[in-house]
Amino acid sequence: MESMLGSSGDVIAAISTPPGTGGIAVIRISGPGAFHVANKVFTPASPRRKATRGWQARYGRVHDGNGVFIDEAILLTMPAPRSYTREDVAEISCHGGTAVAAAVLEAIISAGARRAAPGEFTKRAVLNGRISLLEAEGVLQMVNARTERARHEASRFLRGRGGEVILKAREQGMRLMAAIEAWIDFPEDDVPPVDEEALRSQCAELAHSLHQAAREAAMSRVLWEGVSVAIVGRPNVGKSRLLNALLGEERAIVSDQPGTTRDIVSEVANIRGIPVKLVDTAGMRRCADAIEAMGVERARGALADADIALAVVDGSRPLEAEDLEIVQSTTEERSILVVNKSDLPSAISSDEIEAAAGGRLWIRASALTGSGLDRLEDAIESLALSRSVSERCDGATLSRHRLDCIQRAAAAFDEAAEGASVGYPLDVLSIDLRAALDALGEITGETTREDVIDLLFSEFCVGK
């Protein structure tokens, strides 16, 4: 793995706290010469207290290479291997603020360190055997968790439990592979023959467990990355009020005047522990107003890009042709028909709603009173975690790569099980087993490509 991850012989440094004003800012230094670099810029308040090889926190002053005072600070030293990177690590905690932290970092760079790349501290932790690639993904998910549910899912990886199925599948697959290779390579020795029925059964079981793991990985991606929900409908059906109700705050302007919303309004809500980007769109209608027409066009674009669509109609008025056109423009398995304004006398029968919805979920609700919103949030959660939404891919991400590897491994074990059931030769079955092991190895790190390694750590912030 070292050849893929690179060398860690130099000293790196970065600001590990978010930019902006705060109580403190932490500048992290890691590498064999971390303590030497730190001592060049830090003078303890008590000169008699020198740095030791044990964990130690000292109060003092930070200065630049010319001895010019920068700030008061605390220097925490953590000797290898008892540190995050398993290298010597020093952390300087100074007063919070962009200028102060930047000045301390510049002094450290001038003292012999270099700026850390995104995720380089965690990359060194993997390189030095402190954590696995699966655990590194857990760190990334923990840092980016926006809800408690996402944080809890990320903590499974940090506790080493997120990859149990993957690790077990790879271990069992390697045993099957070893048995086949022993039988093929040493036929003259006293090697027990391979039980092809047992091989078929084990491969089928491994494929089943990995298919389940793929579903869990897809749901994990949703908890981490979130989903987008476009709220579409004719003008004045209550889209903006519905957005405000789901957010629990007044974010969008609400008016009885049709066409109030002329541009995209988006905000992120926490719905059942899932980060949901709600997108309020302009009322979709045929209009002569050039500005409103631009808003309608943007609404169509938002609908095309969204993971889920809420097609909103006014339940206090009869359905119009434009209502039906809007509903039909949504993808059936990824949309919900919301019959809004249920606080008013209904002008649409359940049979009419069923006909308009087709196979879509539909819910009567009132954005004004909150009636039906719990059911709507349940429906959004259900769709977000469904296969049609959770396995959608919007570009290269680490979670998407993990999902792809699990699916490839499951498919390869399926092929091996099917081949064993029809009597394929063992050398042919070994090709499928090798494909499954390679796919799983991309997750655990044994066969991970360098571009995947780069993808993982590029998603980290600088300083982690």
C-alpha cells in the first residue's frame, strides 16, 4: 500500500479548524521532525520545561523566524506511534481568527514544514496502519455528517463495523480460491477434491450477503450526500408554503398573487435524519411574461435534476389539464402527488386523485395547518432510501465507488454460483472468484487503484 499512498518522510502542517472567527484555531503538524519545527516557533512560558517524548501540553508564545511575537498559544505534543498519524504530531492552539491562524501556519512553513494536501493527515494514518481505508471513509463521513442519523452511520465505520460483511466475504472467497488453486496446481498430491455443490452454495450465500450490503451502501450514500427534492406545480397551489412547512421556517415568500416565485429557492432540511435539499420552483404554466417564462424553464431543469419530485395540486379546486401535465412530467417511481390545502373543502375525489397519480404515491396535506406533513415526510424518507433513488449516481464519489465494488463482487459470486450449478470447470470458476476478490480488495485496500486513493483523500478538507 505504501507505493500507492506515497512517502511520509517530510513534515506537513495545516490549519485543522474551520476558517473564520472562533474561540481557538488549531494548527496541526505531523512528521518525523514535527517537534523540531514546533520548537522553532514556540517558546514555553517556563523555560525550564523542555519538550519531552511523552504527551505534553505547554503554554507559551508563538513567534516567527525573526522572533516577532504572533500570539499566546498551547503546544500539544503527541509522540509516535501514539498519535492520529502514528508519526510525531504537534498541535498549536492559538486564538481563533483567520489572520492569527494564517500567521502561525506561515511561521511553521518557514520553519521547515510544507502545506498538507487535502486529507493528507488521514492518508498517513492509513499508510502507517493506524486505520484502514474503510475506517478512513468513516472519518470522511463523520466530518461531513449533517444529521445525527448520518453521524451514527459514520460511527459504525470508525468502530470497525462498517465493513464486516465485506471483510468476511473476502476471507471466505480467498479460502474458496485457495482450495480451487490447490486442486488445480497439485493434482498428484493428497489434496481433497472441491465439492462443487458446496462451492455453489457458498458463492450464492456470499452474493446474497453482498447484495444486502449494496443496498445498505446505497442508503449510506443517501444519508451522507442527501437527496434533492423539487417542488413543482401550477402557480398558487402552495409550493412555497409547503417548502416553509417542511423547513419549519419562513424561507420562501408566500403570496396569493400567482407567479410570486420566479426563480429557484432552495434550502436543506433534515427529514428523518436525511439531508434533503428542497427546491421551490416557479409555477409551471403557459405565460407571456418573459421573466416568468425563464423561471418556468428553470423549474423544468430543477425537475430534471432532482432525485425526487413533489407534484403539488390545489385540492380545493378541480384538477386542470396543466395539473395533469405536470404530474405526468415526473418520474413515477421517484415522485409524490401532494394534494395541498386539505384544510379547505375538497374539490377533488379520491378516485380522481388515484387516476391522476397513476402508480405514484399521493397524500392529502395542508401546508398551512401541517396536516399530512408527517405522512409526507415518511413518504420522502421511503423514496430516498428506495433503490430507484439511492442508486442514482451524480458523478464520481467515494461512496459511489464503494457501491460499485460491492455490486461487482456480488455479480461475480453470482456468476460463480451459476457456473458451479451447471458444471463449469474449476479454472473457469476461479476467474469469477478472482474478479470478486479484486472488487472487494478495492474497498479494503489490497487492490485499490491509485486514482481511487486520490478520490478518497481529495474529498477530505485540508487539515484532516
